[in-house]
Amino acid sequence: KMKNSMNSAGIKISSATVNEYFSYLSESLIFTFIPILSYKAKDIEQYPKKLYCIDTGMIRSVKSPRRQDMGSTAENIVAMELLRRYPKENIYYWKGRGEVDFVVVDGDEKQLIQVCWDMKDSGTGKREIKALMEAEEELGSSSKLILSMEGTEMEEGIENSSLWMWLLGGCGKGP
């Protein structure tokens, strides 16, 4: 994706060079990458790793204040907290028809985590729940958690919590 963006901007660069530069940024703890959880080699090759910024302030510094996406900032914060709580090799994302932001694997147990800034939008809530249910069907998870700003009551066996409560360790501590 980055290679195509740069090439369309008139900067000719190879995929290998882009991967090498991102590797340097990861080694220097500027970015980190979360891979897809799949048992198919084709999926692992096809789907890119998700990129997260180690310092969320960097995200805010490059985006216009009018274009702040609080949902992606919240997802980035959750990624950093998961990396603090678990070994990096235990953290993935999952993609089917929908996408689950994080899958934490601990032995045979899997925790599915969705991050959503505003669950009050019924379309968003339905989409997040549908993705969790689809992933549970494929992966056989131990628990499902939605983190949002307000936190809502539990539904369909899904724990819902406010992001601030989870960050303080008050719920959804994982598998």
C-alpha cells in the first residue's frame, strides 16, 4: 500500500525498500506491527501487518486537528497496552468478512478485542459484534471484549467496557 502511494506521488520505490525502512522504524521503536492470525499461508502473505505508532503523540502531530480519528487513536492506545501486558508474539488481528482489532493468544485460550470509540451508532455496534461472532466461530475464543468510550452492558456473551476502566486493569484482563 505504501509503495503504491509513493509511486503515485512520483517517488519510485520497491516493496523491498519500503519493508526495509519499516523494519528500521520498528527496530528504533517508532512503530510496531501486529500480524494477522491465520492458519493459511496465503492469508499471512496477502494481508499486511497492522501498523501502530509507539508514541500516540506522533499520530496527533501529523494529522490535522480537524481530521483527528479518535477511534484509531483509541485502537493505537489499546495496542500499546496489550504490548505492555503480553509478549508481542501473542498479539494478532483477525480478518474474515469483518475484522477483529486484536486477538490475544495464550496457549489454547484466545481473547477477541474490538475497539470502538462510539458504540451508540447502531451500525457500528452491529458491525463490531458481527465480526466478533464470526471470529469466535472460526477461532473458538475464550472471551470477547468491546472497548469503547462509554462502555455498555454485556450482550450476546460479549463483555463491554469503557476504555479507561480497561486501561486501569478493571476488566477484560485477558486469557
